[in-house]
Amino acid sequence: MAQLTHRTSSLLKPLSFALSSTRHLSSTTPITVETSLPFTGHNIEPPSRSVETTPQELIKFFRDMALMRRMEIASDSLYKAKLIRGFCHLYDGQEAVAVGMESAITRKDCIITAYRDHCLFLGRGGTLVEAFAELMGRKEGCSKGKGGSMHFYKKEGGFYGGHGIVGAQVPLGCGLAFAQKYSKDENVTFAMYGDGAANQGQLFEALNMAALWDLPAILVCENNHYGMGTAEWRAAKSPAYYKRGDYVPGLKVDGMDAFAVKQACKFAKEHALKNGPIILEMDTYRYHGHSMSDPGSTYRTRDEISGVRQERDPVERIRKLVLAHDLATEKELKDTEKEIRKEVDDAIAKAKESPLPDPSELFTNIYVKGYGVESYGADRKELRAVLP
Amino acid sequence: MAAMLHSVGVTSASVTSNKFTAFSINSLPVIRSESRTVSFAINGTRKTGKVTTKAVATQAENPTSAASKPGHELLLFEALREGLEEEMDRDPRVCVFGEDVGHYGGSYKVTKGLADKYGDLRVLDTPIAENSFTGMAVGAAMTGLRPIVEGMNMGFLLLAFNQISDNCGMLHYTSGGQFTIPTVIRGPGGVGRQLGAEHSQRLESYFQSIPGIQMVACSTPYNAKGLMKAAIRSENPVVLFEHVLLYNLKERIPDEEYILSLEEAEMVRPGEHVTILTYSRMRYHVMQAAKTLVNKGYDPEVIDIRSLKPFDLYTIGNSVKKTHRVLIVEECMRTGGIGASLTASINENFHDYLDAPIVCLSSQDVPTPYAGTLEEWTVVQPSQIVTAVEQLCKQ
């Protein structure tokens, strides 16, 4: 029998099809969810607000986002305990972007982002142990402890980092898209950047080239409204980042709604494969400061932060959806969260035990297998130099 | 192997400085921009004769050259193009990014005809956006393509410095070895013929401390082609420095395929008295000074270091152990240039073998002026080299 459960929240308008009263946790019955806000398009017809999903996906979203949230909060404590040093940029509040994007694409598509990369790394197939070990500078980290918080990479998962210099990853992203077009392999690249990086010149240079050559590049602006301590209206004359592409179409998306993100990314992928680049602006928010050395409260009020947490929190939204569709009880969700907490604690313990890199690792991976290339003269005698 | 300076107006025939120093320079042998060719012998036979009307490729007893076939003659930019074309034929992942490299054929004709042959995507005409197209090349390299980035003039690559240093040089390390960046970044640099300050830059010194890249400088058609091929095949990012004034050098190179080592220096002229280390265009100034020195009875050993990062301390060291005196002649700036690093390197490693302090002749620490005479005075001239050797050998 059809059950239409109405929740008090005006954000949700669940339309569920026939669901029996027992919960199908792994069923693939399609469910249609409405995004919280309509999409706004620039030079393009926005996609519809109705998103197809399944109970399996809903539970997965909840689990993945809760895991990411837990990981970031654990990193916060580790940083305060001085196990993580240097810069640590946390992603809690923005998990919906990572999870929604991941559900719309394959591992063959490429993602490249800036330094707020822990959760995207997880989404691309990175493990918790690799992440924590890298944060603590251990050998088992994804970059062997030599990269740190800002340099997570996963080649097999199509995750290209992890870059410290603001905006420099966008031309790299267009290069990835160029390589995809060169090899004709029908995949796309998501080049992510923030509202602060949106004012970088190299972004517009790269966008021009991507549009000129119809590269399958999707530029995703994760607009959390603050470029470190500077609010977006103080840094940009036009904070409508999805419109800044001018000749490149853009879409503004509610970045706290994982289904909106999923729909937008699916739409963008289809568009990019046919017509070239598109800009997605994800309207999102970060609860922590810019990094662990920034309290995050000098340039915004605590009320604002708690307001967003109450009204727009991405994990809460999915929790409410799960409960609304009767896919799990409150208790089951709480148990899942406890499991996740344990998982994260175990990973941290394992990472803490992992050894620091060997001193000889200082000199590995600077050049690929030593130097140069096998050389020969015209008479095929090898001329390789022997260095002291 | 004989190299001939084919003067077509843009050669290093800028030795005609009349009021240079207190010396009377008027008596110096002048290589004017007329249709005279001068032959140097790279190895073996020392030809002190100045002018030969008909240039013949002499087969010196150079063990690395092709002793069987005479080869074919071409200019340096053609040698670069040949190397590039051979590599593009061999590996479909090799592509070229740069301004005006495609339809225009390259501002120095290095990529002429390649866009017609390989298409617009492989020989890509970029807009004037060095920062981002160098970044794009790095991104493409991360997936396995092998892009060659051409800076129309090396000085323009300063705009891409962040991409070259952080992404090109460091990605292999910060990703723990997951990504290799097999890019080649090349372009003409150096002091040309009154091109002005911003178009006469020498970037070797700026890039030399970037960890993770290799730097090489070519100086003859033979090594230009060999180094180009080696750079393309290398898995490391390589910066290949060419020189604006050397593009029209003519030489006979072998028909067979050859690749030179990226880390090896070239022995231009063996000798006994003093080691002269040089690279790129200054090699020709040194060889010219060498002729004068030989007339005066000195026997300089000239080494073209070719590999600017890392230095080929093996060849250099063997030479220092033989001659015990070192003179470095470079076109880089005095402060923090390649010569400064090389001096430090040799001092550290071979201090015991030196009979005299290392002398380093570099360009003056000034922006290159436009006026011809002033421009000549910023770079090292053969007469200064001769004086320096004389003083060095007196000690």
C-alpha cells in the first residue's frame, strides 16, 4: 500500500511509491525525491527538481556522509592533540557535494580539487587508514606521508588531488579534460574550486581554452561564502559564480542537498560530453573555520553557523528522508553512527601505530627511477653518465 | 664532427666590439655576417685555420659519431623539428602546446608543418595564457599524455612559474610517486640581437632550485636533436633551454636515430692547461677565444656542460683533476646563476684538486639594454675569456 508520510519540515516533499511496512534496506525500488530548491540556470535550461533514487542509495548517502562528518570531527581532535600538524582544512558541512557528485559519476571520470580534499578522497575509494596515516605523516598514507593534508591523491580512483595553491588546480583539471578528449574515452573531469579561487585569472584562461576546444570539463565552484576570512561580497564584484563563465552555461545548485548535487552532476556530465564546459555553483557552507588555525567566528556570527546547522545540515536532511520513507528507525540510524564512530576510531588507532617514513624516503620519488633515459649515439653505443 | 657557423644574420657574430676595454680589440678575428664559414673541430684535430670556403664534414675520431654514413645537413631549428617529429611518430601520446605552434608553424619554425601532419589537437595553438596552458600540460601529463610546452620566449614562462615549480616539479613527490609528469618545457631564451630587456631573459637561474625537474641546454644541431628526443622520452619533467641566436646553426648530423643522455656533459675540445665550462651560446664565444689562446700557446679544455640540473660532476671532475684550473663562462646573471651553483659544487667536491680559485665569467646583473654596444657589454666576450685564462694560468 502506498504510504505518504508527511513530516513537519517544509523542506521535504517526499513522494514515495508503494512501500510495504517492513523496511527494504537493500531494495532497489525507485523513490523520487524533490530537491529543496529549484535550480537556476545561466544560458541553459535547468534540469528538473525530481530526482530518482533508491532506498539503497539513501542509506548509502547517510552512511557515507556520516562517515565523512565523523572523520572530519576526529581530525579536529587529532589536530588539537598535535598529531596532525601544519594546515588542516576540514570539509564538514560540505559533505553533500562529495557524496552527491560521486553518485552521479564513475571512477573513470576525474575529480580534481584544492586543499579541502579529505572527504573527496574518501568518496573516490580512499580508505580511512590511508587518510589518517597521511594526515599524521606516516608511511601508510596515500602519499607515503610526503604530501600531507593538502596532497591526497588516488590514481586508481581518478582522484587527482589535493593542491595547495589556490586556483592552480583548475588549469590542471582542464588538462585532464583535454587528455580525455584526446583519448576519446567519453569521460568527464570535475575541476573543483572555491569562491575565493573564483577570482583567479588562470581560471578564466582555462575556461576560455576549455570552451574553445569543447573539452569535457565541468568547473564546480564550492561556494561556502567565505574565502578564508573574506566574505564573498567583499571579494567579488559579482558573487553569482555560475554566471561568471559568460559564454559558458552555468547552474546554481543547493550544495547542502545531496540529491540536488547528484542531479546537477548527472546533467552536467551529459552536457559536457556533448557541448563542452559548464560551471556548477554549489551553494554550501563549512562549519569549521577555513583551516584549523582559523576559529571561524571572527568574520561570521555563531548564530549564523548554528542557523545553517539547524536548517540546512546535509546529514540531517538525509536522516529525515530515510525516516520519512521508513527505511530505518531512529535507533538503527544511531547504531549506524555508533558503528561509524568505532570504524573511525579503529582507523585512527591503526594509523597511529603505523611507522613514520624511513629517512631514505626523503630522496625517493623526486625523479622517476633515478634520472633520464637510456641514450645512445648513432652507432647504438650507450652513453649513460655515471654520477658520483 | 665539424660544426659550421652559417651566418644568416642571426648568428653569434657579435664580436665586433670596437671600444670594448683598454685592449685594442680591432685586431681580433672577426666573424662577420658575410657568407664566410668557419669550421671548428669539436674533437681530435685542432684546426687553427680560420676560413674554409667549402665546408666539408670532417670525420674526427669521435667514437660516438656515425663513422659509416655522412649524414645530412640541417639547421638547429630543423634538428629540433626532426627530433620532435620522430618522437611524435613513435608515440601517439606526444603532443605540443604553445602559442602559434600550429597553423603559424612556430615563431622560430620549430613546429613548422607538424599541425598539417598531426592535426590541431596534437599540435595545439593555445591562446596567450602561459599559466593555464602550462597547467593544462601538467594535468594532461598526469593521465599519461606527454605534452611539450613551448614558450614563445623563455621569459614568458615566468608567468607559469607556479605551475612549473609546484605542479610540474613536485607532484611526483607529493603524490608519493602515484603520478609522473613527463612534460618537456622548451623555448628560446638568452640575449638576442637587441630584443630588449624583457625578451632577453635567462631563466636557468630561476628554475635551478626547483626540485624534481631536469634542465638541459642545447647548443648544436646534433645535441639539440638528441636532447629533444631524450627529454620527450624521459619520465621526468625536463626544461630544454634553446638560444635565440643559435637557431640557424648548420651542422651535419647522422641519419640514424640517436638519443643523448640528459645528464651528460660534452667534451668539446680536450686540453691540458685549464678547464673551461660553458653552455649554450657561450660555447661559441669560448671556442673563438680558444683559437686565440691556442695561438698564444695555451691548451684549454672546453666542456659544454649541457646538463644544467643535475650537473655532470663526473666529466667535470675528471677534467678538474687533470687541469687543476677552472673557468666558467656563462650567459646567466652573476648573482645566483648557474655559474654560481657550479662554482659551489666544484669547490665542495673537488677543492683539493684546484690550484687556483675558480673564475666565473657571467653576464652583468643588469636588465639587457636595447642599445647594441651596451648589449654586447652585458654578455661575456671572447676577449674577456682570453684575459681570464691568461690570468688564471699565471697563478
